Amino acid sequence: MTKTIYKYAGPTNIDKIFQSEDLISLKCSLPKDFNDPYELFLTIDFNKRPDVLAFYSDAIGKIPQVPTTCFSLSPSVIPMWAHYAQNLEGFTIAFDEEKLIAHFPESGFGDVDYLDKPDGKVESLLYQAFTRGKPRHMHFFQTAVFSAAYYTKATCWSYEEERRMVISHEETTQVNEMILINIPNDCATALICGPRATEETKKALKDKAAHIGCDYLEMKIGKSSATPFFINSSNIPYVSEKSELRRATVYCKTCHEPLSTESELCSWCQITKTHKMHAAARNPYRLLENYGLLDSYIQSVLEIDKRIARK
């Protein structure tokens, strides 16, 4: 089954990412520059005897610095939109992982495991290598450490739903101090614009999507659910499901938000002028405001709250 992975980016990066007619340029990082400084703390518990720690240090040496670029398994992670897509003003690129593998056969993909403490597997291999001193045990131990270095993070990062692509140096290019991977356009399946993007950003991404030949969608924040949805150029809504975008079968015919039950309109779009009039008539604050008593009432309630809080 084809897996879709997503790269979040800010609007100022559009020209940098799409600087070539035929390629999409993504920045790569080395393990020493990863945003979690405690990733290696998830290999073993470092409260060990000095001789074991010395062996650990000597055995792993320095972690190989192989270029890595990071994706998410979901296009609807709000913290990712906030952190990496400039507070929902940017975009995300959907990539077909199978096509990435075909273009970069030397690369490796792996989901990040989120842990609060080492799971014990690496430590077991460490003691096996330490006590037996055989080359094959050393190989098993080193492989486990390197895997943990690239594919584990603390659980506080689990919202990212991260999947990493580890790339050989030969498959990257260096521009000044930046390491880039240049991905053929055909690997992109969609450009998804954030809900706070400017009209300039929307137009730029629509043009890029048309040039690449991929879908263009906009993420929407609905009123009925805390889960965002996506609209294509024909106002057809999509939802994110297990890393894929699935067309919604039931949705509001006015605001297009997907619905969980069969209905022409969502509850919000069913509100009429009559509903609004009845709501206003039932609101006691409006009555107090009509008689000029609202401010004094609120002030008296606040004073009562203060006295209760002091008790």
C-alpha cells in the first residue's frame, strides 16, 4: 500500500523549496543538529559502572553523521502547522514514499519511536558485547545504537508523528553550509495550504501545484470538530485517515465540513434568524444590559469571587 508522508514548511520557503523547475529541494540535518538534545539518552541507562560506560563509549565512537530529512505521517497535526508552517500560514507537501524510494534507493525510512526511557534492548546487547568480546556481538550492539540515534525521541515529541528519511551523502548536494536533497517533482502528490495563508501564498502554491501536476488543497478549521479538514479546488472536502487523505462522503453543503451523521447541513449552518432571536431573548445578560445594570452586576459577581478565593 502506498504511504504518503508530509513535509511542513513556512511561506517564506516557497521559492527555496521550488527553486528548480523539475526538483523540490528539502533541507537535511545531521544527528548532531537534531532538535531533541536527549535522543542518545534513549539508548541505555547511563547510570552504569565506569568500566561499562567506557566500553560503551569506545564501542560506538562517534555516531555517523548521515544526512536526514524529517516528515510527518499526518497533514493535520496542529502543533506542526504552528511550529514549522509559521502559525498555519505556510503549507505542507504530500510525498509518495514509494516514489521517493525508487528515486533514492540507497536511502532508508523509519518511523520514530517515542520513549520515556531506554527499552532495554540496546543495554542487553551492550552487556553481551562487553562480556563476550566477539565481533558479531559488537556489530549487533553498534547497529542497535545507531538505529536508536536516528529513530527514537522522547515522548514529549510524539505529536509530530515523525518518519525519517536517512540519505547517503552521494544523494545530497551542499549549498554553502546547507545539505539539500533534490526530489523529482513526480514524488509530490499534493500541496496543502494552511488556513491562515495569505492570498499571495495561496496563488503561489496553486501555480506550483499546476506546474508539478499534483493536487492543491487548503486546510480548513471547522466549527463542529477539533479535527481539521481539507478542501480541493472544487470545494470537495477530504479528511486525514492513517496518513492518507480520504474524500468525505457526508459533509455540510454550505461550509463543506465533514459530518458524522447524514445531514444536508451542519448544526451551525442550520441556525436561522429565528434561532438567533430566541437565543437573545433567553440571555439574561441582554436583559441586564437593556436596563444599564450589566456592568455593575458583573463587578459585584467578581467581588464575590474574590472573597470566596481568599477563604
